[in-house]
Amino acid sequence: MELIDIALSSLYFLTLKEKILLRKNIDRIERLAVLSIEDISFLIKRPLGKRIAWNGNELMRQSRLALSIAEGQGISSVLYGQDDYPPLLKEIVNPPYSLYYRGDIRCLLKECVSVVGTRRPCRDAASATMDFAREAAADGLTVVSGNANGIDGFAHRGALSSGKEGATACVLPCGIDIIVPAGHKAMVSQTIRTGGAVISEYIPGCPAVNWRFVQRNRLIAALSPATVVMQAPSGSGALITAEFAVDYDRDVMFHACAFCAEAQTIEARTLEKLKSSNSGKPVRSCASYIDSGAPVISCYGEYTKALRDAPGAHAVLTGGQLALWE
């Protein structure tokens, strides 16, 4: 892990291609730090806005701190183009220049499935998430999620309960020296001990802020050929992940528990709150994805079948279950 790569990975205002271009021309962080914004604009052949905050000395300080944290906590990194960089991540627009990780990053070279949902799931959704993740991991898949409370946590725990090596990977919205939420530290430690990984595109020491959670969601969607939404009320962050998956031409599936009676009660309350807010903005819902042809599954076996079958074959549940939102 070199200081120049840490520095480049932290420059949010540059694209991956621009970071790679700078890296070809600059071999030491000291050379990068003395450049002006105008110098950087010239090198990348794109004018950068004057509002960009640029302080070369601060960049060096943060990069050196990140390296110190990484060395102290056993944090590794993999750069775009290196062998262990997850192949599906290369397919998206502007993938991370560097991924920081603890554990075994090679768990993301296996087939993965991303499992997402609300932080406040109903009991049926929590149980179904545990079952789905356990069966997926037992079948050799790596279960990817965001380490949040609720569905994410149940997905990670379900995968870990399979007893398989490399069963799950946690994607964080901050430096991986900061476990968010703190209550999941033991679960993250178990993930690392059992051949899984905790990963982030943010340098060690980088705090979690709201926009980084959304950026984190794009990685969750990108790392798997399919994202399974377990339960997600309208406006949920899990549906942002689903939207990213659609943009990346990945499959998006919804578990039947997303439409159980308790989930529908929660959905009705959520829609009422959204209506009273008078925001006027269109809100994506699970039902709107189903209307667009997204498959509905009730177990891991149906998930594997839906991956093989033609589009639309699983868009309607048996027994008239879709009548819940008609």
C-alpha cells in the first residue's frame, strides 16, 4: 500500500480514469501535494471547478494517517486492475480506484448474491433472510450486504451460520477501522475469522456521512449478478440498491416476505407518511418493480431457478399473493 495510491483513492472529484492517468505521471505523494488545481486540470485534460477544496499538505496528512491505521489494524488494499479486484466491480461506471479490506478479498471472486432490506424488518422477513442467506452460503455463494441493522445483519448472520468459509462480505460506508453500527463488531470479527471480508472504497479514518451510504449501495449492487430485496418500504435505501442493480444490468428479485401482511401494514403507514410530507417526488416501491417484471421468490431454490429461467417467468406468485397491493 503506497501513500500515492491512498491519496488518489481519496480524491472524490476525480474519475477512475483520471486517477489512473495521474498515477502514470506521478510516482510520489509529495509531487501530487505541490500541484495546484490548475495543474491537476491540465494533467487530466478536464477543467475542475473552483469550488473544489484542495490542500496538498492536508492530503499528505490524511494519507499518512490512513497508512498508519492500515498498518496497525492489518488493513490491506487492492487496486483496480490487480488480480484480486472483484471482476464484476470492473463493469460499472467509475468503479473504485482502490478497495480497502480486512479478511480474504478472494471471497468476492466466487459467485455472490447481494441481500438487502429495511433496518426495521418484520419477523417473517428477518427469519426468511436468515434462511435464504444460510442456504446461499451453504451452496458456496458469498452473501454481500451492508452491515446495517435489520435485514443486512440477518443476512450476514444467516450466512455465517452455514459454517462455510468465505460465507459473507460486509460493505461499509466509511473506513473499515470504523465499524458502523458499533454493535456489529463481533459479527464483523467472525466474518474476518471465517474467510469472509469487510471492504470499503474509503481510506482508513474516513467517517460515515449520509452520501457515503448511497455510494456504498452501488458497490453492494455491483458485486453480485443479482440483488434480492427481502423487505423494503417505499423510499427505503434498499430500493436505491435495487435501482443501481437495474442500472448495472443485474437481476433484481423480491422475496415473498416483502408482501406479507405485516410488511404490507408497514408499507401502508410509510405511504401515508410520504403522502403527508407533500414532497411531490415519485417514490419507488417494491410493487412498482414487480409491475415491471421483477421476479418474486420464496426461497433460495426459487432464486437459483429464477436466475436460469426466462425474464418474467417468476413475476407473479402462485395463489393470488399479488392481490395484496392491487
